Amino acid sequence: MKFTLKIWRQAGANQSGELKTYEIDNISSDMSFLEMLDVLNENLVQKGEDPVHFDHDCREGICGMCSLYINGRAHGPQRAITTCQLHMRSFNDGDTIVIEPWRAKAFPVVKDLVVDRSAFDRIIQAGGFVSVDTGGVPDANLIPIPKDTASEAMDAATCIGCGACVATCKNASAMLFVSAKVSQLAMLPQGQVERYSRVEKMVAQMDEEGFGSCTNTYACEAECPKEISVTNIARMNAEYLKSKFTSSDSFAGKS
């Protein structure tokens, strides 16, 4: 298979970038998208040119590192997969493929297709640790949790923090990511002690990082490789509202 690649090249965070065109041939339809980029980089290195920088790690759809915007869609044309799970058979021979980094103020470009997503790490850190207020520590399998609750919490916990929701949202909102992280702990006994302080701190950090507001278009859910539901956003909003009536500052008459 032969493709024309239009790839965003940017030497550094404070430098301007542009789409640069590359022609690539002899690509197997069974190759993953990242393997195709590996072949391109091998060709560039052989020519003495700077290879295209892009994030990747596990290449199994687990780590969330492969953050590429492909032909105007996060992770490419297929639903519920990451870029590393996308194969070249998803394209037609001779196609032109446009490859860009995530576009968000809170995700500054480091180089080429690599963006700094440490804002997500700081949001997680703002949530703090989890205390287990149980007195004597019981065996984990002795804590009764309804099956539906456990399943919903696990669904939220499948978020891999790739940032596709931010890249897809026209306001670059991180609401789906943050709400998934809030939900996975708010629904389980282990997360109850800091339940309301956690949501306040994480939302405050999200705003500080410069993410936009939710657009309510469900674009984040549509492009999420793990199909995280926007129901989590409603849950986070409810948790945040409750926090205003339960925090010590609220009872002290403070805002």
C-alpha cells in the first residue's frame, strides 16, 4: 500500500510548526498505524533527516500514550480503539492521511506530535490519597458492594488518560477524564473519606490548568477509546454540588 502523509512538524514548544508531506510505499495492510510511522522514521534516518517524534509505549491499547489526531479524529477513523490498535487496512491504497498532535492550551506541543499531558497528572495528584476509615481492616471480599455499583466504578476506572476527550472537545474540556477519575472512587467504600474534598480539589486543578468547559455535545464519549460514558460528568457535577454542603468551609460560612 502507498500513502501520502501530511504530518505536523514542530521543532520545539516555542517554535512555529507546519504540515510536511511524505510519500511512503510498500506498507502492509496488517501493519499498525504506529508500525507504519516506524517505517517512515527508518526511511528518514537513512536519508539523514530528523525522524518524526510521537508518543508510544505499550502498543496494546492500555497506556494511552499514542495520542495522534488522524484525518480530523482522535485515534483515527475507527471507534473504541487507540492509535496503536489502528491498522493500515482501515485506509485505502493511495489515501492522503493528515496526522496532527492533540490541540489544546493545556496540552502544549513538545516536539512534532508529542504533547505535554502532565496536566492530567497534576489533576490526579490534587485528588490526594485514599484513606480507608474502617477501624479494624477487614478482608476486601467482606466489604459488600452491589454488582451494578462495582461494574459502574470499573467502567469509569478503564479511562487510560490518553486525552482524546480533550482533543475532540471544541472547548478542550477535560470533564470526561476528571469525572471518570472522580467516579471510580466516589462509588466505592474505599473512596468515601475524601469523597467531597477530592472532587473540589480535582475540579479546581482542572480549571487552573486551563481546560475549557463542557460543551454537552458528547463528542468526548464518541471518540473515547474506552467508551467512557458522559454519565460520569453528571455524577461529578452532583458530587461537586454536594461538596458545597458538606465541606467544613461551607459550614463555617466560607465560600
